[in-house]
Amino acid sequence: MHYTEIDTPALVIDRSVLENNIKDVQHIADNNHVALRPHAKTHKMSRLARMQTEGGASGITVAKVGEAEVMAGNGLDDIFIANQIVGRTKLRRIRKLAETIDISFGIDALQHVDEIESVFEGSDKKAQVLVEIEVGENRSGVIEEDDFKTLLRAMKNSDNVEFKGVFSHDGHTYKAADTSELKRLYEESANRTVHFSQLAGELGMTADIVSIGSTPPVMMGLEIPQGVTEIRPGTYILMDAGQSGVIGTFDRVAGTILTTIISQPTAARVITDVGAKGITKETRDKGITATTGLGLIKGYDGVFIDSVFDEHAIIYDADFSRQVEIGDNVRIIPNHICPVSNLHEKAYIVDNDEVVEEVEIDCRAKLK
């Protein structure tokens, strides 16, 4: 089936670009002698996660327990949940997963240790945890060294919690003004993470894993500091308009949204059949990942989605309008691919414009 025969709107993935992205980032990890544990929240597909581990990744990262359960049920057996897990119900699910796979997750507070200690009482395996370090994104993670040391002492005295290491996410690099600022922010973040791992060592708590992660520094080929043992980029596998801005090309974009032109009410206005429920309303308006509009039209330089309703994308471009007509298909490069994957039930992998595989997005809507 030619990709233009796919009913729209649809998530379409270019196989050759996908495979090259997997190989290239694995090569970067191997050359730097660090493990690659890609974040599967980008694609939310166990099929693609297996492609990554078959390509050399040491395991995968997810954001939710539900994602971990789906991945484990589809052959992925080394999973890190890069998130704080709170609530006895969720912790019991992790305890169950730990019976058959290697699973770890994040903490950043004493309350986490207390709850985990209780839920894992009597378990054959201790809970495997990594402490998140706040590195500038102004999100979760330990900020003060004294709080980190207090947390480590609590784990040291715990019967059911095992400290595996530290992790961080330098998501604020996305808003860097230019590549030099991106490099500075990345190095500060990575070095801060390594510093906290060294603090753990001073307390007799070895950090076997020192994990950092985001796509821009990897795609820019920035050096991975000594002491880091693992990287967790996510977006690199499919890419998007925001991340493409960092490297100055759309050649690495594997994931696009196929959409049909359904109306041309004026000489300049073009409407397609995908809206906020298929591409989101997300913008990238600051720094090196900044984009124009709500998504770019592949193959049409400078043409972008101006606005969206629930089921409509609106384009204002008279020149573009003269080149297309109702019934034509175009492909949108979304600003941010990760939430887009969560909006579709399946993806179509294409090779030389022919559909070669339909893949269920089996972690879709796994929010718990």
C-alpha cells in the first residue's frame, strides 16, 4: 500500500530514517563507553523499544508504571521509570514487575523511602532506586546537598530500598539561546549530577549508575563528562521540528502526521483533517528549539500550521494554496513528537513510500 492510501490523519514513520537514528545514537554511546537507555515516552511503542535494545541499548526508560507493564509484557526486561512513584498501589505494581524483570525508579524525598520500605516489606528483591538531581530545569529532584545526604542515610538504614545511583534531565537546554549556551547548560548539568554521585561515594554509597538525558546535547555531539555511565535521550528516534532546529536540518525527522486537505475557503486559507487531538497545540517559542506555528508542512519551505481546532488545522499561505487542492495529502512535522505519539492508536512504517508495517502504539494513554 502506498502511504497516500492510509486513512488520515495518521502517524507515519520513515523506516530508513528511523533505523539510521537508532544506529547513530547507539554509535555515539558506544564511542563514549556509556550505556544508552532511551526514553520510550517519545514513541510509546514496544516494537520500537525492541528495535532500540536489539540495536545495542542496555534497556529502556519510561515515565509511568503502566508503560513499564506494557513494555515488560512485550519482552523488555530492563526498565527504568524516570519519575517519582508515589502511592502504595503503584509501588505494589512495581514490586510485582520486579519478580520477573530488572526495574528501577526515581525518588527525591524521605517520604518516598518510607513508603517504599513499607510496600516492599517481605519482598524477595529490594526496591531499586535512583535519586533524581535537580540541574536547572526547575522541576523535580534534590537541590540541596544536605537533603541528598539525609536521603542516602535513610536508604543506608533501610531493609528494602537499594540505592543504585543518580539521574538528571537537562530539559532546560531546549531553551538555550544558541549552541554555546546549550553546551554550557549541559556541562553544568552533567557535572552537577556527577558531583552528587561523588558525594554518595564519600558516604560509602556507591552510585553504580550516573544517568543523564536529553536529545539536543547528543545530536550536537557534545562530549560526555567522565563519571557519567548512562545517557537517556528520547526524541532522537523520531525527531520533530523543535529538535531539528538544534541541528539545522529536517533530514533526521522520521515521524510525521499524514493529513488530508479538506477545505480551501479562501485563496489563502487551507484546512486539513488533523487538529489539536492529533498534533496538540504545543508550541516551541524560546531558544534553540523554537519553531514557527503549530507544525511545519514537510516539503513546503516556510509553510506552517497557523492554528488548530479540535479536528482542523488551519494554514494561511496563498502560494501553498495554489499548489494543492482538496483531497491532497501533506505531511506535518510536529513541534513536539512525544505527546503526538500518545494521540494515535497506531503508526505506519513506510519504506520508499510503501507501507511495510503497522505498529500498535501500545503504551498509549498509560498515564498511571
